[in-house]
Amino acid sequence: MKTIKGMKFETLISEKDIATRVKEMVKEIAEDSHGKEIFIIGILKGSFVFLSDLLRLLFIHKIHPSLDFITVESYGSGKVSSGNLKLLRDITTDIENKWVLIVDDILDTGKTLAFAKEYFKEKKPASIKSCVFLDKPDRRVNDFKANYVGFEIPDKFVVGYGMDYDNLFRELPYVAVLLDEEEKKSK
Ligand code: PRP
């Protein structure tokens, strides 16, 4: 157990295991996208750490994608449960006929990625795939499945490797369970 800023953490996925798995994922993506015009769309903010590792490993496979980001926000009553999503930031490039890969840190209820995929389908890419570092299948409220998944995890409150608690702890190089939040759940 570790304590940072007075909060208790337990490592769930080590830095070493992340590096190994991300390398495997990139190999798969590189094989599938070989020879295609690749356009990566990152969903802010959580995806930025995973995406920067992904991008630099793609370079090793001689893959040179274009990149842009979107920000998705929930609105209406209750940030988590409303399910009404809107784009706060859109991409500024044409993706028609491109091999599009949407990248996010975590697939939870599935609402964000389902929304993003529907939205970008309209722009007529050649293909549209999704890639997530973590998947929490127990939390899904739709039938969304990502094409590339780093790790499936149980329904625990995780931070690090881009994921936050109150916009903190994104910088942890590993994934940790925030024990304080887990304790609250069990009360
Ligand atoms: C998180 C995460 C995903 C989304 C997944 O974003 O980064 O984008 O939630 O949840 P869903 O599958 O239930 O839609 P968050 O709203 O926490 O914003 P952040 O990325 O800026 O931290």
C-alpha cells in the first residue's frame, strides 16, 4: 500500500506490465493498419498518457498516423448517470476514407465510446475502430465492445496512467486502486 497526498493506494497494474501489454497492443494495431492512412482520435483528458506511449511505439513499427483530440461532456441531471453526451471539442480534420482509431483510457458504461463512434461514422471513414487501455465490463450499460483492449479489470476506482481522482494522480506511471473510494463504497 502507498500513501500519496494523504490518500491510500494499492497497485493494480505495474509499470512493467503496462509496458509489456501496450507493446503487444501496438503490434496488433500495426499489423491491422499496415498500408492504411491512419487517423487517431484521442478522447481527452484521460487518454493522453496511453496515447503518447501508443504513438511512440507505432513509430517503431513505421506507422505514422495523423492525430487529433475530442472532449466529450455529459450534461443534464447527474454527470455520471445522465448519458446525454455532447462534444465540447471536435476534430478539425477530414477523416473521410481514413482508417480511424478512437483511443480512450477506460471503457466503463460504454456511453462515451458508443457516442464517439456513432458521431464519427457519419464522417465516412474507411473503417473505425476503438482502442482502450482498460475495460470494466461489469459497468457496461450497452453492448459496446472495443477492438483493442489492454486489460479487463473489476469495478474498482482506479487512477494513474492518465486516469484521475478529482483531476489528480494522472501522473502515476502505474494503475492503482484508490482505497479511500473503495472504502466509501463498502459503507
Ligand atoms: C472517463 C474516461 C472515458 C469515460 C468512460 O472520462 O476517460 O472517456 O470516462 O466512461 P463511460 O464508458 O462510462 O462513458 P472522464 O469523464 O472521467 O473525463 P477525463 O477523461 O477528462 O478524466
